[in-house]
Amino acid sequence: MCKNRKMVGFKPLDREPTLGVKLISAGTAGCLADIGTYPLDLAKVRLMTQGESGTGAVQAAAKLAPTQFKYKSLPGTIATVAKEEGLLALYNGLVPGLQRQMCFASIRLGLYDSVKGFYTQYFGSEKPDAKNIPLRIAAGISTGGFAVICAQPTDVVKIRMQAPGGKQRYNGSLNAYRTIARTEGIRGLWKGCLPNVARNAIVNAAELVSYDLVKETILHHKLLSDNIPCHFVSAFCAGFITTIFASPVDVVKTRFMNSSKGQYKGALDCAYVLFKERGFFGFYKGFVPNYIRLGSWNILMFILFEQCKRGYSQIGSSS
């Protein structure tokens, strides 16, 4: 059914890319996807941290009705930031964001197939067609959690610079690293590491496993060829599934990492305060902008990752 359709992009590889190609491709794809969707990410952070104070306790604004909030929608937030702070403000924190992707995406995505293969070899079913979903989830949790531990300081700085007043608080990313380390200690750079590990382990498992399964289903039923349209549909579905699982932890992580020292006793206290103030649906604050951002990022990232793997492999084989 799909054999006669015109091929778009690089043709599928005859053999599995090397680990080095996967690591470089993942980092490249993550950075390019971040650049393409960064204003959406900044708007998501502004919506999630609205009513929070980065220098003290929760403001009175936290108790305001939604209609009284400054930021009311994703497009409105982007427009407000651009109008009040300038277009460049939409890219506040981009440098640590790219630093994060080079470290985080390379590990969580580049190592996923290798870890999945390792788990399958030692703990998997002997059936060649077995999907081994639990082992795929375990591989996603493993690479996602390890990647966060390595990249946590970049994530803290990125969120601090994205939040309101971030540009005034820090004079660039290097100044942010130094300031946080000086005022909050080295532990300050790993602030929120536990909820971040939980969040990204969930995100990574949901994202990569759902992408894997949707893509395999499409190819198995020959609905599309192994090319950009197939990767687009798979990434679109993966983004929605991931947002459902990740939003609660993402909201807590964002609020906690943007808080001042002593504002919360810990991530669980932050979650408790959030639930007490806003109820269950407080954990899905900013769900639509989060999905728009995460869905867009997933589409760009997976398409670029697949193309980079093929492109880098062809360059390597021809050199």
C-alpha cells in the first residue's frame, strides 16, 4: 500500500546507526526542536508560575481568579511578553536550554535503544515478535532519570531565566550558575532534582514507548512508509499521551524550581500547597499550552532525530 509513495527526506538505513551517531543526532535534534518551539516553552513556564514569587512566599495573586491573571492563554502570553519585554525576551534562557538539550537529549534518547536492547537481552521474552512493553518502559525511565541527574543545573537556570523577572535576576546564564551556587550552594543547582527525575522519567518512558508502538503499528499495517509522514503521526500521538502523564509532575517541578529558598519544604510540600490552593485540576494548570508546546516539540524532535540518524550515517559511510 505504501511502497509506491514518493520518499521524503533521507531513505531508511539498511543497518542500525552506531551509538555515536544516535548520541549526536539526539543532541542535534533536541537543540533544533528547542529553537523552533522555545517561545511556546517560555509561555508555558509563565502560565505555570503565574502567581508565584521567585523571591518570597506565594503572592496574593495566587488567590486571584483566573480572569485576573496577567497571562490568560498561550498566544496572549507570547504577545504580552513580546510587547512588554521585547521579542528577544521570548528566548530568555535559550543558552542553558540548548546546553540542557545537548546533555539531556543525547543521553535519554541516544541511549534508549541500547538500554532497551540490554534489558530485552537479559530479561526479555524469547518470542521474536514480543513487544516487551514493561522493558521498554524500564529503559525509558532509566535513560530519562539518568539524563536529568546530569543536566539538572541547566534546567534550574533555564527555568529561572524564563520566569518573570529572570533577565533582571541574572546577567546571563554563566552569572545565573554562579549566583545560584553562591547564594544557595551547589545543592541549589540541583534544586528540584527529585521531582525533575520523576517528571522526566515519566516523560521519557511515555514519549519513547508510545512513539515506538505507534510507529511499529503504522509500519506493521503498512499505513505509511518509514518516513516523515509516519514519524509525524507517531510523534503527534506520543506528544498527547506524554502530556497527560507528565503535566502534574511538570507543574510541581516548575513551581518548585522557580521558588525561593525556604518557600517550600520540598517537592511534596509544593505539591500539597498546590493541591490545597487549586485542587486536583491545579496539577493540570497550563495543560493546553503544555500540549501545544510538547506536541510541537515532539514532532520536530522525532522527525529531526530520524533524519539526522540517516544523514549522519550516510555521511559517515561515504567518508
